[in-house]
Amino acid sequence: MTLRLLQRVAPSRAVIAATDAAAHIVPGSDTVRALALAAIEAGRSLADEVAARGQGEAVDIAALFDAGVIGSPIDHEDPAHVVMTGTGLTHLGSAEGRDKMHRAAAEAATQTDSMRMFLEGVEGGKPAAGEVGQQPEWFYKGDGGQLVAPGGDFAMPAFAQDGGEEPELAGIYLIGPDGTPHRIGLCLANEFSDHVTERHNYLWLAHSKLRQASIGPELLVGPPPSHIEGTSRIVRDGATLWEKPFLSGEANMSHSLSNLEHHHFKYALFRRPGDIHIHFFGTATLSFSDGVRTEIGDTFEIEAAPFTLPLRNGLTRAAAEDVTVRAL
């Protein structure tokens, strides 16, 4: 039976444990981070910590979600201690759209950097136990201030050339008191990006990724599924503009999760006790690759079992800002 954790943010904060059978408040912790820290201190799994707490009030997560009181399933009182990063070219088929995007800038007979990196991942991204595999593409998205709650709107910057969805999975991690990273679960995710900026020049990938992102309302606890099938769609004016299935999980990836995790947490700066890491694992499915251009007012919807609630975000544009640097 799959265990999923959610965070109610109003009228008071609470952690909710949900299974296929029922959902209830978890007594004793009002955040998933606090619950996970307690599990680490007790030396037991997150699922065992939930079981040890007993069951509080029964709740209807679908009704709470529709009421808008379910927030992101992980957060920190100081958003600067939430690190959002990701990896690309990690899924079988993920090179096709990227290669198509960048090939116009390369000679037809030359293999692009994207394709080379993808093929290196296919060859060495799933090392044997105890071995280190090929490192993936890696990027930084921002801190917790860039995390949009499920149901909230993305505000692409005034200077952005595009605002496009990236339906995928994200790993959620808590760094323990001794600096050990703990994967506490997986979430559905929309790693929102600017694909027009990226297409202009691959060296602008870093710029294209400095955008907001959102993770789904449910944190899936326990062993990650090897195969996940989902659907990504864009809704415009109440009608579905674009819809496509997507696959994730290790069975559909060129890298193992453990390899992606190793190459992120090998850096000591990402092992600061108490920090939260949200790491996006990549996708092979983009509406941009199908020629879709999003518009203000569009809604992105992502859903996939065993998650029972969708991730839904609208699209807006932020006002232009006059940014100046003053010399002191």
C-alpha cells in the first residue's frame, strides 16, 4: 500500500498521511520536514515514524485540495535553505527534442553536445552497485523562493521569451544532522523553463533554468516505482490545447536515481545539515518540441499514478523591474 504525505497549510498547519484506503492527520508534527527529522533521530524509516504516531483526524485530501489548503509537501521556514536543482538528458528519448533544438546551430554531420551527453549516459549512467557512473548534465534552478505551490501560478519574468512545462519526477531530500542526505520521497513536478532562450544558444541553458518550479501535493514515500506513466496537458480557455503521455522511473531512464544522487551530493556544499533539496530528474516530453507556444492564461496539468492528485499551475507574466546596481 503506497504511503503519501501532504501538508495542509490552512486553517492550521498539519501533516497528512494518505494511502489508497484512507487519509488522516499525523499527530505530533506540523511539517513533513519536522517529521523526517524525528525519523532520522529515532533511526527509523519515515513510514515507521508515521505508523508510530498513530492516526489523528480522518480527512478527505481531494476536498482539501479543491479548497486550496494543500501546499507543497515540503518546505522550510527559511526558503534559502531549500535548494532546487535538476538533471537533463536522463530519459530514453530525451535527446530527440533537445538535439532537434540545438542542431540548427551545428553542422548536420556533427553530433551535438546534447547527443554526446545523452549517449554517454546510456552507456554509463547505470553503474553496478558500488561503482560511479557517468555524470549527467546538471543545473541550478534557485532556492525555495522559486517554489510555487500546487494550484499556484507561474510568473515568468518580463524578460522571458517562453514559459514552458516540463513534466517529471523530483526527488525530495533532507540533509541529516551528520551531513547525510536522506531521500524522503518523490513528487510529481513541473520544472518550468524558458525553451526559446535555451534554443538560441545552448550556453544559455543556465539562464533558461532560472525560473520558478512546482511540485505536486503528494510526497510518495518508500521505494521509488521503476515505471511511471503519466499525462501532461495544456488547457487554454477551458479546452485542452495539447496533451501527451510521458514516462518516468528508472526503467525509462538512461541514468539510475542513485547515480544522479551521487553526482549531486558529491559536492560538500550540498550536504549542509538541515537543508532541503528538490532535485528534478528530467523528462522526454515537452509541448515546445511539438511546436506549441504557451500564452498567458494557459494552465499546465500533470497527473500520474500512483499519485492521486494532479499538479496544476497557471501561467502569468511578472511586471518589468528596474534593476540597478549601486556602487558604495
